[in-house]
Amino acid sequence: MPERVATTDPDGVDFGWVMQVTFVLTIVVGAPVVALLSMQATLPDWPSRASFAIRVGAPVWVLTGLCVYLYARWREGDDA
């Protein structure tokens, strides 16, 4: 078994966990949301598709990150 490279013992919210969970949930939730909403939009070329994905995906990412952070704060409060 290889040696562990690094360990953390965070005080408060573990931001590494928040970033990892936000990344995964944004893909799991955001990709279907962008795909479903894109069916209602006219996207004739790649620049318009990319712009649409950014305009819809950015709020999904922000909301997901805030929810994950608030959940982590809530769980951290239970452990105290």
C-alpha cells in the first residue's frame, strides 16, 4: 500500500469536499438541464451552442455550489 501523500483536518467546512461534490453534481444535474433547455432554443452554430451552455450552466454551477456549501455548513454544525 503506497504512503498517503497528504491528509487534512479542516476546521469548519472542508472546501476540498465542497469543490469535489459541486463538480460531480454540476455534471450530473447540469448536463441534463442544459440538454433539456437546449431543445427549446434555436442553436444554429457552435458559438451559439457554447454561449447557451455557458449562460445556462453557470447559474446551475453557482446554485449547486451554494447548496453544497450550505449543506456542508449545516453538517459541520451538527458535528460541533
